[in-house]
Amino acid sequence: MAFGLDDVDRLARERAASPYRAPDNRIPAVLANLTHDAYRQIRYRDEESVWHRTKLPFELQFLHPGMGYDRRIRINIVSADGVHPVPFRAEDFDYGNSGVSPEAVAGVGFAGLRVNYLVDGDGRYREVLAFHGASFFRALGRGQRHGLSARGLAADTGELSGEEFPQFTEFWIEWPRAQDHVLTIHALLDSPRMTGAYRFRLTPGETTETLVSARLHFRDGVAKLGVAPLTSMHYYGESQPRPPRAVHDHRPEVHDSDGLSIHAGDEWIWRPLTNPRRLFITAFGVNALRGFGLMQRDRSFGHYEDLDQRHDLKPSAWIEPRGDWGRGRVELVAIPTPDETNDNIVAFWVPEQAPRAGDTLSFDYSLKWQMQQQTRPPLAQVAQTRFDRSADEDDPGLRFHIDFEGPPLAALGDDAQPVAGTWIGEGGKLLDQRLQRNEVTGGWRLSLTVRRDDEARPLEMRAILREGERTLSETWAFALPPGGGR
């Protein structure tokens, strides 16, 4: 039986033509009241995985409702003889010490799904993709640990009106052949103001890639549409002082991503992430987007010293549009977080024209989950940003130390004299700058002393290295939040 994106798109169109019907998300109290540790006790039995008794490279498992995961989904398997709904069976789960009785949750349904694959080459199936909660999903490549997530769509993120969370309500997974190492998953998205048809083509590997095709239909207008959203955590890092609660933490840095990278036209931009004191939104206007991502560039275990979380193994996620997305902006939303349990960073593409009721939009893109083989500019890159301020009340200067590293700098002769192009935005003044070779790394360090006139306003700064007319580095684009961050 042929089944594809057009079939899901027809359902999305039909649903968009009708008023939104909110799903019944009520689940038994014994599930709703589970603690995090108790919920983790509920596991899908490996021997019940779909395709477990075949020689296929993929296996499917399903995720149980509980705790905050109360949005249930429908799951179908598409094979040559038709579409087959997957029934919920409590006996497929091991409830461990969760305190949940299988008899008490009969027919409760699924909250998500997981795809396992022989990704590490050791004969063991491991998770390479999971959908769990609203439109959130995450993938893993070889040797990676859980970190940032992606979403199908974002609506009015950071707006005073409040954010809307579209939900994947139904999935169709195509039965692969034994020789297939690509898995195709279709999904139907629904929310009060929009519906959508999605296709995900999953190719696991050292870098796991998901090719995403989205067809969106709008019941009503959306003030700010976030396309290809990425969500991550940044508690603290080298680019700002530690928050008070972490002063005595043994870990030098705690984050799943350390920067936003943007490739637009011929320019590469790097914005270090921060944990602000209050909601902080910045944006980059783009006419020719070639890619963007939330990246974990720092791969040194010694910079994290966390044996449990292994932040040095968290993936980066890189988005590449397929086709012309037109004019718009990459927006970065930073939400203050008091600890590392909250994802407080969101990045997405915002089209220049906000969708209105009756509009239809299409977006296709590649999403690569990377570790060692990251998408990087063919230029010198920002290796670190360090910030300090004088303890002397009579010294108004903020000091930034930006290390640029990479082949274009290492190849410079001993007598080379690169120059730094520096721009300080409104509300600040450059007092001093110094560019010197870093004899340890082979790169160059740019040190800036900046006076800030108004701590209540954000301060934008940019810097780039050049030699004559030749651009040597990506653009360092730092935004100091109001109040200086945490």
C-alpha cells in the first residue's frame, strides 16, 4: 500500500478547515502524580519491540504516559498490506518499582515513541530518535548522550500573549526492508491555530540526520512563527560569572550548548550563549539563510568534570534549509533558569511575513545531530569568550577576552599583523582593544575593554579578524543582557 506525505497533508487540510478540538489529556491519577524517578521505572520490554524478531536494522518502542507526559498519540505501522494501528498493551511494559499496577492503566495509550538502531557497531540496539511531548523530538549519533531537542514548530515563543505548543497527535511509521538504513516516519500536527503534515527521514550514523518536510495550514494568524526550533540548556559557562547557587559547584561549566552558529550568505556568525537575569530575545535579520544551529563546540571533559551528564558528549544540532526560505530572521530566546533542570534556550527561523488565517506554508530542511564532525566555517572560529569586570569601583571597564583559532590563523607568518574590526552598539563605548598571538594555541586573542553606560539596556558587540581585504574569522557577536547576565 502506498502511503506518504500527501496522505497526511490531506488530513491536515481537512482538520484545518474545522474548528480545533482539544484532546482529552486526562490520565489516571496514579500516572499523573508520578515523580521523575518513579516514571523512569516504567520501561518498554525490549523483547516486545516492533521488529525485534526480524533481521531489520531498526526496532520501535513506545513511551508510557505519566508525570507531565499526558498528551497521548496514535501510532500506526505502514506495511505493504495496509495501515495497522498499534494497540496499547500494558503487558508490553515493565512497571518496576513505579507503584503502578498494569491493571490500573489498561488502554491508557502512548505518550511517545522511540527508534532504536545498531548505531555503535557493537550488536546492541540503542536509541537514535525519540518523540516525546507536544512536538518535541531528539536524535542521537554514535557515542552521543542526550542533550538538546528539536521541535516540529514554535508559535509565539517569548511573546507576552503566551506560547502555543502544537502537538504531534498521530504517527505513521513505514516498515523498512532488511537492507534499508533509512526509516521514514510521518506525523500529523495539530493546535488551536494550525495543523501540519510532517515527514521525517532518519539516517543514523556517526552524525545522525533527519530530513524534515513540513506542510502547514493555518486556522488563524500567528504573530511569530518559529520554524525548525531547537531547544537546549545553558546554566553557566565561561562567558559570564557563575550564578550564586553554583559558586561552590565543582563543575567549571554546565550547558548542553555553548553557542548559536549562523551561516547567512558568505558570513558566519557566532553568538555565545548566556543565562540572563530575565527573558532576553535577540535576532539576526537574514536574506539568504544557509544554516543555523545550537552547538556544543567545547569537547573537553576537563571543562565540565561531570561523569554523570557528560556534557562533552552532548550533540550539536545543525539546520540546513532545502530550498529558498526567503527573507526572515534567526531568533534566539534565552530564559533565566535557576538550575540545570530547565531547557532555557530556544532558537528558530522566523519568516518575514507572519502567517494569516487560511495560509499554507511549506518548509524542508536537514537536521544533523553532530559531535566531533561538526559543521564549522572555513574560517578561524571563536574558541572561547571570557568576561570579567574590575573590583575597583572607579574602573568602569568590562573586559572581554575572545580566543580565535583555526587554520587561517595558524597559517599566518611570524610577521603577520592581522587586525580586529570591532563594533560596540548603542549604550557602550570601546575604551581599549588589544590583539595578540596566542602562542599556546596558535590562534589570536582579542581583548576588549568596554564601558557600559546603562546596565538596564542590552549591549551588542561584534568583532572579526582580517588581514588586508581577507576575512580570517567568523563574526563574534556577543549580547550582554540587561544587568550583565547572572
